[in-house]
Amino acid sequence: EMTDNIIRKCVDSGCVSLQVGVESGDQWVLDNIVKKNLDLKKVAEGIKNCSRQRLDVGAFFIIGFPGETKRQIFNTIKIMFKLNLLYACRIHLHFAGLEKGTELFNIAEKMGVIRIIKPKWSVFYLLIGKPAEIKEKLVIETPEFTHNYVNRLQTIVSLITFLGLMLHSFLNMFLTRKIFRKIVFLNSNLDKKKNVICKKISFQKMFKLTMFRYMVFPNMIKRV
């Protein structure tokens, strides 16, 4: 459990980022398909604690499981938006992939929901010398959803959650006094002599730091 006390100890020890494998935002999918002993209410509370302690946090989700319905997929998307907008949680969304020999592959095979996508000739792969990348791909398609449908959802959600992080960034710039007054670059042993502190930053500088903070190397900067 990510209690407030544990998160505080993580921050005190020098931890600057935490990634959580939630997998699904629907409790039934977690219990019966993913079979992961995880309580979504405790996950939300833990990510909220990370936000309180100014600890950068991300969450991984997967959609498109065999047996998953559209309603359950949107339950996952709903909790992703909640974590992203309320607690500035980074969202990493993927669709369920299949590998022969795995339990997920066996389940999909029994349900008859495996579709083979034929390889497409690609100049890019030929130029970089990776012909092995041009191969058949196994995907999941059920009466509830197609592979293209899940793929489009992934793109849309990624864009919206990215905009959500940008919104949090600008709110921090204008509404929080302490944010961007001091930008502290941390090293492993938190040596004060090596920390760089900037007390006065122009709007252009703040904007650049915002892009850097949320797009490039988020683990290098501690929000103060």
C-alpha cells in the first residue's frame, strides 16, 4: 500500500519518480481477466499521496483484453482521466499484446478472438536494416472491439492526458508561489554544493522548464 508515511520515506530517501502498474481501471477485469490482487480505491489513494508529497508518479494501463467489454474499457479511461487531471499522474496506455505460450494467448485462443495482421512492406525498415520487424502480428479482436478501435482510443487518450499535464504545469506556474521560484537539480547524494537554484525566472524560461519538466527528463527535477 502506498500510504502517506511510505511515500514520505521514499521522498526523504531521494526518490523522485514512482511508476505504478495498474493494468485496468475496472475491478472485474482486474479480478477475473488480469487476475491481479489490486484494489483500485487504494491505488487512487496512493497516487493522491504521491501528489501531496510532490512525488512524480505514473500509471500503466492496458485495454483490449479478451472478454473485456466497451463499458469496461471506458471505465479504465475514466479512472485514467481522473488520476491525470486531479493528481497530475502520467498515463501510459497500451493495448493487450499476444505472445505464444502465455496465459493470455491461451485464453484468447480458446475464445477464438485472435486475428493475424499481415505484414506491410515498409521502406523504413529496409533502410534501417531490420527486415525482421516486417512480420505477422497477433492482435485481439472481439465482437466488442476491433484492433483499430483500440488503437484509435490509445492515441486519443494519450493526447488528452498530455494536455492534462500541460494544464497542471501552467496552473503551477501562475497559481503556486513556490513552484518555479526554486528549481533544484538533484544528484544521487543530494549534495547541496551541486544543486543549482534559480530564484528569478522569466516567463519564457518558465515555459521552457515546463516543457522540459513534462516531456523530456522528468526524473531530474524536483517540484518545490
